[in-house]
Amino acid sequence: MSGEGLLPLDKDGFRTKQYWERFFKKRTSAFEWYGGWNELRPFLRNEIGNEDKVLIVGCGNSDLSANLYDTGVHGITNIDFSERVIKDMRRKCRKRTGMSWEVMDMTCMRFESGVFNVVVDKGALDALASSDSDLVFKDVNKFFDEVKRVLQAGGKYICMSLGEDYLLKWLLEGFPMSGGFLTEISTSAHSSKRSEYFPLVIAIAKQAMKLPRVFFNAKFSFDQTGKALNETTRKERKKMVVAGPTTDPIVAHVNGARTAHRIRSSLGAITPGRLEEYELRDRDARVRFSLTVLDVQSREAVPCGVFIVPHGRERDWMFQNGEGMQELAGNCNVQRLIVVKMMPGCDFIGLNEVKDEISATVANFAPSGSRNERIPIMSLGSSLGSRKEVYRGDLLGGMGEFLVEEVEVDESQYRRLVFLNNPSVIQSEARLAQDGSVDSKHLCFEYHQAMLSGVASLKARIERALVVGLGGGALAGAFGHYFPNCSVEVVELDEQVVGMARTYFELKESERLKVSIGDGLEAVASTSDLFDVIVIDVDNKDTSIGMSCPPPAFVSVEFLKELRNKLTPDEGLMVINVATRSKDALDSALENIGRVFEKDLLFKLKPSVDDVNIVLFAGRGNTKPKAVPSVLREAIGVKAWEDTIAMVEDLESMTLSLFFSIHVLLRRTYFIHFELSPRSAGTVPKTRGQMKIVTA
């Protein structure tokens, strides 16, 4: 067992008798998983009378039953499937006469029906419902059936739980209104300010008769920000009831409260250097706002301020780059800056309306000492800026919607592609000419510029390129434009995206630029052709793994071997766009590439210090970097290059690392990292030195 022997290796361990026998052998003192008696007493004594017959399921070695007994409730029966803990608790509580302890499985109780007024569950359901699986669900339903059976009419099931989404839905649907049950949900989090957890106290009352139809409702003691409601006013009492034909509104209310509570707990103090991102969702679970919280050291500044980024300015250095936001915090004279970005696909009326909408919520992100103070909300001018929805469509395979929109930045118009399952990421962008057409010569993305720069530096001549992943087609078109002897083949999985690129991003296919619809993995594996360059620029729809692109299969050893075999011998070049904030995900991708291209050069290029994208190059043979052609440097905005390259030997990993930086406009910096395998290390001096970069 991990965690000093207190926690199982996985959550399913909580379901086993063996785990709990070992646990109670190791931990004989009370272990209060969901808070102590001081936090829980107000709720329990409000629900339980002195004359009630109480059943506590999965009692463990908690002091809960003893505390309840000492306040006057003496008719208490405790059950647990651990013989050890029942034996220990009988001895510990032997002076509390009338309280009984039984070894029993709570999913198959031996009690007569209707013998208890109250069933109390402190974490037992959480232990039983360790995962969202059919096997677990079957056992949970057995438990619910037993609780309903042993309760008298008018009795209550009181469940203390952390309330994960699936568990809360199971709980609410396991005691439906059609079965004659009413629900009240409270939390002990208000009285336990030290913890970021948001434990729920859920009281479900069994009614004397069934109701005519299924309709879920819950009466809450807290609003959607997690703050306690005041029951003395009519307005507050109305807020307490959340109802609907499904459990979704109830779960959404709990999630909103839980998230707000955790934010308040974790963001209580100013921590200089903090840079964290959050999402605010609407009732339909769509991301409506993206928030970045930045803390700086400035004792003379006001504690907190909010800055609303106008439409189209989301990628500006001042609002995207950590250094830029620090400068913005200084200009706003705040210790904590909350940068608010409005997400595509959502409607916004005007700046004042946005201020009104976020004012209550952003207070949760303020330092604890300033949450009751007026927080200044700022922006650029008095306008939200310009954002127009051009087209909305559905992605292949039910993966959600995509959106084509136009925004205005510094009197220039830009057209963007956004996948609404990840609205904070712009998938493709093109600048529009004055006549409204797409300017195909302009590359908006730094990582596209980095890809072309790296390829141009490493490859003197390209005759054939394969691009996996189309987007709006900007990268594929740029290859054809800046490498005039190159034929480009593109593979795109989603025909809707291809149609969108043709219609709204003016993708022009020709003999030198061909697009086919298909799976990129299969296309690389099945082709017998060889390519000078293969580019992988594929979005990952599964955002849970922490890597926006590519999907993990594209950096697997198996696929990388296929890909390497399709590169022209001695000079073929692989290019992969990786977007992740997970060091483990990036390290895994680099390790796999290193295993496949072990005798070759590996190049890692980061478009800017704060850019999440990293471009990986791997070449067949000893490709050496050369000067990027001047026409390409001018096109992507490069104005000056540093004239030295520092060479550093890494003795631990036995690779040589070579760094140089390219400074571009708007304070962007490219960092290119060359790693050579030990077998090729002789091609680079093992001492520090300098090398001139020749620019054309």
C-alpha cells in the first residue's frame, strides 16, 4: 500500500474487505475522512432526533456514532464488513449501553424491513462506488435497495460524500421522486476553511406515498459559488431549489459550487510567480470564459484587478505571454491580475454586460482579504471588439462542433477555425486582404513559421512532402508557395474540415497540392511512396490526457517506425507539432522518437518561451542547419538572428545539446535544440565554442 500504508494502490481497493482489515490493523485510532464532529454536528443533529433508531453503515473506526450517542441519540446500530474494526469498536464503546455493533455487508443486510428511522453513511458509498463501471453500479444498486428497504416511511438516508459526478447521478437516480424520496444537499465546507475539499451532506427523505412522475429536485444550503445561502429571505429560499426532468442541473449546481470553493481555497494568498488557467462554463457545460490568474510582487499595488481581453486580441503578447501579462499587471497596478478571455461560439452583448456577468464569479479568484471589496474591471477602450460567426458545422464521429469566425485586430481582419470542444485553442487562422480574400502568403501561427524555418534550414531542396492534418490549409499552402519545386500531399480525416478549408480558407488544390480524406496513421502505413518531408500536425480531440496534439498514436514507436521508413534515405525529414503542458507527455514523445531515430539528428524547436507548441524534427542522416532563405525570413517577420551558438555537453544522458535563439517581432523567440546520439557525437566538438550563423 502507498501513502504510508493507508491508501490502496488503486481506488478499487476501497471495495475490498482485505484492504480494510489491513487498514484497521495499521490504523487503530479514528480516521475522519470527511471531517470531524464539529463540522458535521449541525447537519446531523438537525436531521436526527434523540428517539430515532439509527443505522450507521460502513462505520469503520470513526468516532461519529460515539459523538452522536453522547448528544442523546442512544438507539444506534453500527455495521461494517471488517471483523477487526467491529471487535475494536465494541471494546472501545462498551460503556455506551444500547449501542450495538454487527459484522455485516451493507449490500446484503440481515435486518427486517422498515426498522430504522435514519441510515447514516459517512463515506461508505464513496468506497463502494470506486469507479464508473457496470460491476460497481450493480453493487451500488444493491446497497440502495437495502437502504430503501430498512427505512421506515418518513425515514432519511444521510450520505456524506465527495460527490463525484457519476456517483451523485447514481445516488439521485437511485432514490427517484417516483419512489417517494425528497433530497436536501448541504456541505460542511463552510466550517472547514483549511481544506479545498467540498464534502456533501445529502439527506434523502422517504415519503409515505409515491409521486405520479419522475422529477428530480434538490434543496441546497449553498449557491452555485459554494457560499452558504441565507434562509431568512424569500429570494434566497427560491435559489435553494434546483429541479428538472434529469439530474444534470443538480450535478451542475454541485460542480459549480465545488469548483468555486476549491478556487477560493487555493487562491487565498498572493503567491508571486503564480500563473494558472481556469475555465468558466455555462449551464450547458460550454466554456464561456477562459481565466488566467497571475500574481506579482508589488506591495504598493492594489490586491486584485480584472482585465477583459477584447475579441480578436487573445493571442496578443500582452495577454498570452507570461512576461507580457506581468507588464500588464504593472500597468494595471495590481498584485493579482485576472485576465478574462471570451470564448468563441458564445454570444456577448457588450462590455458592461460582460462586467455584470463575471463580477460575482471573479470574486472567488481574488485574494481572501479582498473578496468583499470592489474589484476593478478593466479593458482596452469601451468596446468588446469585433467577432462574427461565419459558419458552424459538426465534426466527424460526433466529436462536437467547429466554428469559422472573423475577428478584427489593429484594423486587420482575420478568419479563424475553432473546435468548440477546446475553444481556447485556435486551430487555424488566416489574414484577410482588403477585398475579403485570404492572404495565402501570410502565416499567422508562430509554430507554422517555426516549421517552415526549420525545414528551410535543414533541407536545401524538397520535391515531395506529406502533410497529415489540414486545418484551414495554411501550412500546406505555404509549403507549395515557399518551396516552388515541391509537390504537397495532404491527408485529412474529416471531410467537413476539408470542405470548410476549401470554402472559407480558399484552399486551392492543383497538381502540386492534393488533398485526400482518410486516416493519417493508415495513410502513412499503407503508402509505398517516399517523401522528403512528412509533417504531422493533427489535433487531439481527447483533452483529458493533457496533450492538445498530436494524438498519442502519432508518437508511438510503431507509427514512428512506419514514418521513418517512408522518408527518403539519408536526407528525409520528419516534423511533428506537439502541444502539451505535460512534461511527462513531452518526455514520452521525445523518448520514442529517440528510440526510432537513434542514429540520426533530433531537433526540438520552441516557437516562443511561453508557447505551448513545440516542433520536433528528426532527420535521416547527418543533416546540418543552414541559413534560412531571405524571402522566407522576411515573410515570417524575422529581423535579427543571434550570431552565436552555445554548445553544451550533457554527460548524464550522453547526448550533446546545441542551442541557438532567433529573435523575431513582438518579442517572440525561437529556441532550437539539437540532440545528437552518442554514435554521432563525434561530429560536434565536445568543448564550448562559438559558431557564426550566416544569413542570406
